[in-house]
Amino acid sequence: MDIFVVSLKNALERRKHINKQFMTQQIEFQYFDAIEPHQIEEALKNTGIELKNCSLTKGEIGCLLSHISLWKKIIDNNLPYMAIFEDDIYLGSKAESFLKDSSWIPGKVEIIKLEAFSDSVQVELFSKKSLIDDRVLFLLKGEHLGTAGYIISNAGARDLLKYINELEVIKPIDDIMFDSYIAKKMVYQMQPALCVQDFIYNKEVRFASCLQSDRSQRHQSEMITPVKINKISLKIKREIYRFFIQIYNLHYKFFEKKIEFK
């Protein structure tokens, strides 16, 4: 399986870390030099993406286009699958069993999220697919952000590109892939996860996230002046909303699953 790690060309400490992660398990991979702000216009032309109604920061746009550029590579080179990682991840045990070939991937599975990001996620009860090394796949039915590790098929890359080009508002890449897109397509979560980001894995963060500061900056600019809300009324509305969500989940056989890292 082709494996790419998205990384800024000058991120030497991160690349040193990634080299160790993959070399320890004798996994071959390639770097994809992340799209930087001065390369955005050229990348937009190369990918054919239009930034419609986009309030993303330059860093978020660069991240979006880096992943999309790799999907284009899948299509252009007619690759069956590609594993895509970001440069601040830790790999789990026996990762080589899942990354050196794609024969274990069940048919018609187009996207597999490999990372643990949220404490728990919403999955479909009867969608469990057993894998080797005591790992399983569950069909994602709720938001699970982050694009630090996933596998995408040729068909998945084509469909996601089409989906993004049809969006009226362009959001961050993980909001697209692992939130809005999963309402329309089948996206699977590996459990236990095969990778995790540094800021989740370590109490003392080694690699500060540039995108987190970018997002904070964007959220600040998008903030509006809060209006006065009746606290009692708000509490009642929240309880009613929670009740209907529980009924909805029971009806569609969804449940919360804690995503571990191993």
C-alpha cells in the first residue's frame, strides 16, 4: 500500500520523529510536502477546487489542499488504496500488518479512519467487521474529527473530490471527511485505533499544532455578540433535545464507542 505523510518541508524535528515511528516497524513511506500559503493558488489550479464561501485560514486551506492533492495522486496513478498520515502521530503495535498491504480491507470499504481523536464516537451497532490483531471496524455515525491517519480507496478519493466540488461552503478537511460526509457515505473507524496525535498521546506536547491556533483565530473572527438567553428555557430545550437524540439512536441502533489506541 502506498503510504504518505503530510509534512512541511522544513519540519525537521517532526520528520525525525516520523522516521523513527515508521522505521521501527520497517514500514516504507514517502513524505508529501504540505502546501504552504504561497503555493495555494497553484494548488487550486492543479486540484480544480473552488474555494466557495470559504472562511478558512491560509493554514487550513493548505491542509485541505495537501490531502486533496494526495487524492488526486491516487486517481492519476490508479492506486487501489493509500494510507495518509500527518507528521505528529504515534503508530500502534503491529501497524505493519495493516500498512504493508491492503488485502485485509473488506470489499466496498472506501475510507477507514485509523486514529483516535475523540474519547468516544457514535457507531452503528451491527456494522462490526473483525480484523487481525484483535482490531475491528465500525461504521461511523457521528462526528470524529482529525485527519492524522486514514486509508482511502480509489473510489473513495473520486467520490470525496466530487462531494467537495459540490459543497456550497468549504469547511476544514476533517469537518468534511469525518462529519458531514459520513451522513451520506460509509466511513469506518478502526478500533483500537492504529495511530494517535502527539497532543492527545503525551501530557507534555512535543509538537504544537499550528492548525489549532489557526482554528482559534478563525473562530474568534466568526464570533458574534451573544444575546441574553433565559437559562431555564435553555436547560429545558437541551433536555428535550437529548431525549430525542436518545430515541433516534435507539431506533437506528447507534451507540457510543470509546476509541482506544493500541
